[in-house]
Amino acid sequence: MSAIDLVTPFRLDGRVAVVTGASSGLGHRFARVLHAAGATVVAAARRTDRLEALADELGERIVPVTCDVSKDEDCERLVAAAVDADGDYEILVNNAGIGHGSPAEAEPIDTFRRVVEVNLNGLFLLSQLSARHMLERRRGSIVNVASMLGLVAAAPIKQASYCASKGAVVNLTRELGAQWGRKGVRVNALCPGWFPSEMTGEMLEDDSAMAYVERNCPMARFGEAHELDGALLFLAGDASSYVTGQALVVDGGWTAR
């Protein structure tokens, strides 16, 4: 009997992966993780200097692309760079996102529209443009970074536009996964709970906010960045070859309450 290979399904050698929002936080970590697994990573964000610093640090197999996912022409240019990169463009991690905290009755409609434009519309366009290439080859994995707040309310933290956009991402993931599953392209969502990022920075410095998380999270803490590594690699690569349209929640038990 041959030995069971538990490593190869998580390797990404010879594949090109796009990661949006790669200049900081979870996206920065995701780019490093996919690179460590052997992928050529097209790292996209608005802050060029941070992308160049990442490329300088990691050396080969990092392609920095300045990109605002709310701009159609930037999305088109990003996908073109991925297709032209050295390897097979097979992985898209839609991580770019923004949030806004205010009572729903006071949130400006322009702000709501902006959050939806970045978190949902840009994600759909990048998925569509990438899928057109992946469907031709009948191979690809799209990982939409949603949030546990796409599954449950954020209140008493006030995040109407963020919750609405991430909830839409979760159901869009189901629809795209169902549409493209027969054609070789899988689409899944990664739904983190409370993790350190630019959006949660103020919480981490607020004793009452931290006490709220500790009181309500079954694991009584924020997640650590490395605790998303396994879930990301699972969804991105062949280890999840029979998984599509699903939302993988990594939240310390928050949504299990």
C-alpha cells in the first residue's frame, strides 16, 4: 500500500495567485502564505510602496500591481498581469475590503454605496474577469474573503454597510460556486472572526472592546493571523477539490453561540 500524501494537495507550485488588499493586514499575510506554498503571487493594493516592500522582502515570484478594485480598468489590468505572469493563473483571493462604523440611521448613503462598491461590486468584477480565463482551462479556485459578520449581525458594533456587503458576498459565493462548479472553477468564502487588521486596530486598543470580545467569543480572544493559514491553503488548492459554494468560518466559535 502506498503512503498517503498529505502535503502535495496544499502545495501551489507552478500556479499564479492574485491577492487583493495585499498591502497590510490579512491580505499581506495571505500573499506571504501563498508564496510560501510555491505560488507566484500577484499582490494588489492601492499603496504601491507597501507592495514594493513586500516584493523586495520575498524576492522572486512576487508581482506588485497597484490597483483600486472599485475601478473597472484597474481590475482589468490586474487580471491581465496575472494571465501574463510566469505560471498558470488559477487562484484569486478577493480580500480587499473597507468598513464604516456608525448608526445605520446616520450613515451617509454615499458611504454605504462606497462600501458596497469595494466589498461586493469590485469582488464580482474580478471574479468574472478571472473566471473567463479559468473557465477556458476548466481549472481555478476563487476565495472570497467575507466575514462572520456576513452571517450574523455586528450589533452592538454598528456596521450596516459592512454587514450588508459581506452577507451579499457569502450568497454570491454560493451562486458562483453553483454556476461554475461543472466547469472546473470552484468558488468559496473564507469568513474570519475577530482578527488584527487596520479595521480592528481601534478595538485592540480599547479595553472595553477587548472585554466584549473575551466575554462573547467561546475561545475568549482575537484570532492570530497564522490561524487563517490552513483554511486559506485548503480553499485555494487541491485539498478542497470537492468543495464549492461554501463559507468556511474561522471565528473562535462566535457564530456557534
